[in-house]
Amino acid sequence: MAKPKQSRLRRVGLARAREAAGLTQEAFAVRAGVEVSTVVRWESGCTTPLPGKRPQIARALGVGLQDLERLLSPEGPLTFAGGWESTDDGRLAAIAGVREEVAKLTAEYDARPEMGLVVQAAGLLGRVEVLRAAGGAGGAGGAGSAGSSVFSDGAYSFGGAAEAPLNAPSLSERFLIGASLSDVAAGMAGTTGAPHPAGSVSPIRWRRDLDVAEAETALLVGRLMWDAAGRRDSSTAEEFFDRAARRAGQAGDSVLQVTATLRAAFVGLYGGDPRAGVRRCVQAAVIAAPVSEALFALARLHAAEGHAILGNAAECDRALTTARGAMAAISPDDPAPGVCSPRTYQRLAGSAYLALGRHTEARVALTEAAIRYEPGKVLALVLGHLALACLGEGDTDAALRHFRTAIELAEATQSVGALAVASRAGRELVRVSGGARPEALEIVDRLLTVLAS
């Protein structure tokens, strides 16, 4: 006997819930623990998920079991029990999920090797792009232009949502099968189309939240890409930081916009173009001035670093004085009070003094900073700089102690920045000791082993 014809409503309801969660069929299949072909059959109405599999499916979609049953029912409407219609509220839930995962990855960043996070962050940015295309927000045609393609490797638009072909590798998959970091980055950086003009805030809440999610994700990807490339591919990192700053500005999130702008400044400051870095710091300070004394102080501190690298002692001291004044004016209702604490000031002032060759001032500031940081990437950087300051003062024994701990922390966290500072300290240690101290050579040998691993 012929099987009764299945209603198309079931396929549409399940597919829309998946799209609202920011998942391709492939990603949904992975989360549900099934083959992609099984997802295709579910959405086409050919088969129905077994009862034992439904809790996992519901978790993957971010819906309750009752909502899932309504999605799977031929007569079930596309309105969920919670009151949303797989549109704005569904997108908000999906966007919130992305932001939560970005926050978790960012929290791991200080203690986990960067390469372990790149693919996950790339996947999150892909989910953001799917959500944007599905809602027609911020693509090449601006807000409301539905149907724009997301991926540059064969994806196409379907029903106003971007669908990747079943055999097309995702951005993260392309990374896993051997594509270069720059290839993966180019695939992600070129998918958003032209952003809205800076300062224009999307009137629909989910669009604003999506802009923030994209800014946060692009910011994380930029950091990971820069470290994974050994801080040599500055243009790729800058693209992501600029993208984050534009989206944050579009969302009206000045705190996030300043953060992204400062990240772009770091590429110049620590990547060989300190003049560009100082210009970025000034830009960040201008954005921060009417919003946050703490962020303004942080921007001025990094500008001081840049001036010090350029050898402009007077400008450096002026920036440090301005930063101290801003820190004293931080109010309890500042939107980012913790970004510029006394330890931050001591760390960055110490780095600036070191660049100017003022080793005693650097040692005092960096010692104060070191006792205030927990073990991690930042402490590794501080101790590397502190070792250099001690060497500048001629205190080789203290430099060896700090150098040894800095290498241990840099090795544990796989921090490219900390390893770069440790390498600089190692070269200086060899120069100062002249190869006459066995313990110095032993530590340098360990550094070389870490760099080669």
C-alpha cells in the first residue's frame, strides 16, 4: 500500500528551527549525532526521529521537547509554545547561544594553546554569517537584503537563508583538511558584505545583537589568527579587528568598539609599525572619551607604549600622566571599570620605561605588576619584561629567576607574545653573560626547545 504523502509543514518547521539556531544541516547532524542524510530525511518528511533521539535534537535546536513535538507534527504550527515564531525570538536565542560560546572560548584563551581554539572560533563566525544571511541583515545590500550568499566556496541562497551544499566543506573543515590560515581567514573576512554606516543602530533588536555577536566573534578570531600566525600576518588580524570595530560601532556598543580598535593598535605596536599603533590608540581614546574614563586611560597607556617604542620620551610621559588622571576619575558607573586597574598601569608603564631604557623605573613598575597577576599569559609577558629590566640594571641573578618562570608560563599557555618577549630576553642574557654562566645557557636551551616544539 502506498505511503500517505507527508505534509511539507513538518520539513519547513524543522528546517526553520535549525536555521534560527544558526546551524547548517551538517552542523545540526553533528550535534544530533546522526548522518546528514538523516537530517535531510527528517526535514523532507520522509522519516521521523526516534523518541530516544529527540532530547538530543531539542538541545541542538535550543527548544523544549514540547516545542520539538510540535515541529515534528504534520499539523503543528510554526509557532512555539514559548510564544516565538521561529523569527525574531528564535534568532535572539540563537545569537545568545553564539555569544555564550564566544565568551567561553575567550575565557579559555588565557590558559589554552591558541591553535586549539581557532577552528571553534571560525565555526562560531560561520554561524553568525548564516544567521545574518537568513535574516537578510547587513549583507551587500544592507539591512533587509535577504538571500545574500554567505560562503564563497559554492554556497547558495535558498528561501532567504544561506544553505551550504552537502558536499561543500565549512570554513572550519577547510582548516582541518589543510587549508592555510590565510585562506580560511579570507573566506571568513569576505563574507559579510558592506557594513552599515558607522553609528547607525539597527532598529530590530536581533539585528543589533547579531552585530554585537559578530564583533565579539571577529575580535576573538583576529586574536587567534594573529597568534597562530606567529604575529607575522598582521594584515589578516587587522581585517578581523576592523570588522569587529565596524560591527560594534553599528550596534552602538562603544566599549566593544574601543576594545576592537585597541586590538588593531596592538598589531601595529607589537608587529613592527608603532606609528600606526599610536594612531589607532588615539582613535580609541577619541571613541572612549565620552563613554568611559577607564577605556580612555587604557588607550592612553598603550599610546605611551607606542611613543616609548618610537623614542619619544616626552610624549610617553605626557600620555602616562593623562592616563593617571583618567584613572583617578573613574566612577562607579563606568561601563568598563576593570579594564584599567593599578596593575594594568604598572604593567604598561613598565613596558614603556623599558623601551626608553629607563631600567630602574621599569623594574619597580613591573615588580609591582608581577605580584598582582595570577599565573598565565599576562604574567609571562610581565616576567619576560622584568627579566630584561633586571639585565639592564646588571642584576643577572634576578633576571635568571624571572626568565625561568616566564618560560614555564609561556610554555604552559603557548603564548606567542610571551615567547617573543622571552626570546628577546634570551638574546640579551646570552649577550650579557657572554656564555660564561652554565645556568644561563641551560635556560636559553630550554627556551629554544620550547620554540621548536
